[in-house]
Amino acid sequence: VTTIALNCISVELNRPEFSACTRLIFKTAPNEKSVAFFESEICCKLNNLKHLDLRGSHLQISGIQIFTGFLSKLESLTHLCLLDNRLGEEGARLLACALCHLTQLVHLDLGWNEIGAEGVVWLARPLSKLRRLERLALCGNGLRSNGMCRLAAALAPLARLQHLDLGSNGFAIKSMRHLAASLAALRNIRHLDLRANRIDAEAAACLAEALPALVLLEHLDLAGNCIGPAGTRALAAALPRLPRLRRIFLRSNSIDADGMAALAPAAAHLAGLELLALGSNPLGGGGIPPLVAAAAGGRLAGLRHLLLGSCGLGPEGIRCAPPARRP
């Protein structure tokens, strides 16, 4: 941001209508001059700022270091997006100090920031204090099992949480036990994303024990894990107790025909199910008859998207597949 550009923005901010501005999107790497401008102009003139979007701004450690003072003053902020800024562990430590002041946050996106297991240790305590939080994204941060265990305890007090994205973090059974215990307390969850982790049959069974508490759940994404037939059977036992479930993503999970034999009748109990994604699983032709039987008598009538690509169905399986329904 050049001095000329900052001066132009400053002139615009002096217009009376800008005092009511509640949203700010900033997509350039900050420097000392731009942050000083933010502190002197925006903090004092945009007292109502509620939405701050810094996604892809290349903050890294140096950027977040000069931005934390500014963030700490935005006590009315409800939405903060720091997606894809490569903050790392040190950036997470610096951000944690600012989060302590942002108690009004409803939406926090920290996805794809390379925070790691040590970085989340700094964030856990301030996160647990954000009692108004409804949406939290921490996908793609390499938290692994140790980091997820630390994070799980911080999630339990967030009773208003509705959307939780923990995909692509590489955690497995050790942390799933801790996460499942916290999920049981998060009864307002509508959207749960655990894609691309290392959830095997044992971890899936642990998750299945917690799922019935999430009676408002509408979206469940477990794609890119390794739950297998046994894990599928465990999940299938929990599905009928999720009456609002509309979308299930199970792509690339080593689910075979035996797993489908358990999953299909369970899915038939979900009157609102609209999407079932099963691509890249070794279903073979034997995975289709259970689906056909589950759809009999008008069950699965609301299903609009059945994704079976790269499942090795063969000609026989394709012939047996349920016909497409028009919306």
C-alpha cells in the first residue's frame, strides 16, 4: 500500500458515511506504514468494524507481528478471516495475545496457516474463551494427534459452535477420543468437517459414539480417511439418530460392498438426505444391490446427488444402479 493510496483512503474515510462501515477486506502484505495508518485512521473512525478479512494477505510472522496491536483494539469484531497466511507457530503465539481481546467473535477462520501442534498450544486457551463463536475453521494446519488433543479441550466450552472444520490435520485415534468427548458437548453443531485425516476403523467407531449427541447435524465430511468396512458399520449404527443429516461425504475411505450393506439401510432412515458421496471406494458391482434395496418403497426419495465415480462398479453394477431423479 503506497503513501499516495493511503492518503486517498484517508480522504474517503473522512466522509460521514464511512463511520458506519462494518466490513473491511485487506488483501496485500502489510507494512509498518499501512498498519500505522490502520491504527490512526481505522481504529478511531470505524468503531463499528465487525468483519475483517485478511485472507491470502501473506502476513507470515512479520505481518502478524505488526498487526496484533491493531487487532487487539477491534473489540467489536465478530468475523475474522486469516485464511492462508502462513502464520506458523510463532504467528499463532502472537495472534493468541490479540484473541484475548476479541471476545465478540462469532466467525474465526485460521485455515491453512501451518500452525502445527506447538502453535495450537498458544491458541487453545484464548479459543476456549470465545463463548460466542459459531464458526471455527482450523483446516490444513498440521495439528496431528498431539495438537488435536490440546485443541479438543478448548472446544468443549464453545456451546454455540455450529460449523467446525478440522480437515487435513493428520490426526488419528489418540486425539479422536478427546475430540469425541468434546463433540458430545457441542450440541449445536450443524457442519462437521474431518476430511483428509487418518481416521481408521477404531477412530470412526469412537466418533460414532459421539455423533448421536449432534441431533442438529446437517453436513458430515469424512472424505479421504481410511474408515474401511468396520468403521462404516460403526458409523451406520449412528446415522439413524441424526434426523437432520442432509449431506454425507465418504469418498476415498476403503469402503467395500460389505460396508455398503450396512451403510445403505442406515441412509434410508434419513428422510432429508440430499447428497451421498462415495466415489473412489472399492464398492464393485456388489455395492449396488444394497442401495437399490434401500431405495425401495420410496425411501431415499430426497436424494439428489449420489456420487459413485471410480468405484469399480462394472457393467453389472451400473445396470443395477438406482435411476437418476429429476429435482
